[in-house]
Amino acid sequence: MSQFTFETAPKIICEQGGANRLGEIAQGLGISHLFLVTDAGLIKARLIDGALTSLAAAKVAVTVFSDVLADPPELSVQAAVDAARAAGADGVLGFGGGSSLDSAKLVALLARTPQALPAIYGIGLARGPRLPLIQLPTTAGTGSEVTPIAILTTPSHEKKGVVSPLLYPDVALLDSRLTLGLPPATTAMTGVDAMVHAIEAFSTRLKKNPLSDALALKALQLLYANLPAAVTDGKDATVRENMLLGSLFAGMAFANAPVGAVHALAYPLGGHYGLPHGLSNSLVFVPVLKFNLPLAQALYAQLGRAILPQLAGSGDGEAANAFVAAIGQRVAAMPYAQTLRDAGVKESDLPMLAEDAMKVQRLLVNNPRDVSYQDALAMYQVAY
């Protein structure tokens, strides 16, 4: 029997129009003054209007913080924490993409139990309690609504994570209507990000378990099948809901079976160049899969058979190679930069990026194949 521990959010709601029930959900958590963490783009797009109407009808006071930045810097998160304290909020809502959700986690924690951010980077260093927390994703990518992780950018441009069960929300709410207007490039980047989560969770070295495996397989099937349609026909609510579910399942999987070298190599790209996280992952995705192939062949073969029915009965070598090729074709069809060069990365920076990637040991230890500095540099060179 496998011995493992599996944790996730205690309540998940998947409902088209569910954002219009936020007042009821907040009341159920005893919230009377909600601190809503989002970004300026969602305010401008009026995506929060239904939520605000519902909260007003339930007589839940709301303070909106819309200054979330991509790959949130420490100062941005601290500003949100200070604003939540000043407002006297007794609950937090993360509304948006991964940056808003990650910021909301830390606001809920630090507004209730003040701690210095640099002191809680790492695993299990945060202490509670925290304020009640609701998470509502408007992209299908990070799965942050069901992970115990918040990733920030330090003043030295490193990506660091706070990892603690305290960061699981009380309620994760999926409302696919809020993703219908997501632009093709953003849909593509976040969708590929979610596929990376599923694949890395399934092939992780240290905490792979039957529950995470089942979720990762289902996630990849949903994401691989629905991503092309989501990019080309973003108004299909069923496709959008499938993408949200795929992202959720992948988030539940990698929260318990952590990611590896794709993320470790992606973090320096976000920290130094400000590239969106999904794009950073995508740029190094296939080079890492090819690097891992010798030691992950049997696992990649299982994933290949899950997304390509014609591989049923094929040998592991054939299925694994077909899987990597299929993922490569899927990524190559996405409407964004396909190489580090096209994304604006300087070739002279590759050694520095490889040095920074090697600092992300909390992720590299999960990779199915050991990664040296020379390996990291070689993968960046392939991606260039």
C-alpha cells in the first residue's frame, strides 16, 4: 500500500454564474467586511460587478484593492496587507489570475497574524491563524485556488514561495463565465501552464501518489483536448469550464506532488525579464521533457496513452516519444513567442539564468532526473 498525505481546499464550487452568490458564500464564512484582491484590468473589464452586487445585497461591506502586479513583488503584497488591516477587513477574496490569488493568500494570513515575508519563505514556516479566504480564478492556469503556495518576486529578482497548509482557501469558486473574454494569448499561456502542472505532478520524484496521479491524468486529458478550442473560440462556455476544471485538478495534483525542472528554469525568466509565468514555463517545457525522457519514459508513456488513444498497446518507448512530440506540437501552435530569443532574452544571460535556476532546489529535487548547472544551461540553449 502507498503511504501518502493528500490535502486540498475543504470546499470547491463549480457553477456558471457562481460569482453572483458571493454574498451568500461570504456570509457563510462569517465575513462582514470583505477585502477584494484583484488587478486594474479586471476592474476595467467590469468582471467584478456581479460579485459586488451580490455582496451589497448580502450587506457585506467591501474594500477593493486593485493594485496587484504580475509576479507580485514583496512591496505590492505588503501594501495590500497594510490596506486590509487599515480597512478592518475580516475576510479576503482573491479574484483574478495567479498573481491576485497568491497575493490574497498572503493578505489573509498577514493581516490576521503579522509576519515578515522574508522570514516565511520556504516550507511550513508561516504561522496562523488567518482570515477567512475565498478564491475565484479568472484564468485556467495556475490552479492557485487549490494550492498552499504563494510565489513572490524578491527585491533581488528571485522568485520565492511561501508554502503552508494555511494558504489553502476555505472556498474555491469556479465560474467559467468570467473566463469567456480571456484573450487568445493569455488563454494559451495559462493553459500550457496548467498542462505543465499536470505533467510535472505525474512525474514528480518524491511525493507521487495515487490521488495526485488520477487528478493529473484527468487534468491533462481535459487541457490537451480543450486548449485549441479555448484559444480559437473563447466564447464556448463548456470548453472554458473544462479548462477551469483541468487547471483545478492539476492544481490539486501538484499541491501534493510538487513540480520540477520546468518551473525551476521558468522562475528566473519571470524574475529577470518579467515574462508571464505561463510563457516562461512554455519556453522551457519541451527541452525539459526531452531531458527527462530517459528516466521518465514509463511515466510519459502513460501520459501519452491517456491523451492519444491510438497509442493503446504500444510500447513505452514509442508512447513516450509520441507524447513528447504531441506536447511539442501543441505548444508550437500557441500564439506567442516560441523561443527565448523571440521573448527578448539575451543569449549572454543564459549562464546567469542557469545559476539562478540551480538555486530553486525545493523544486529540482522533485524532477525525475537530476539537473546540474551544465544541464540547466544546455536546456536554456536548446530553448534559445
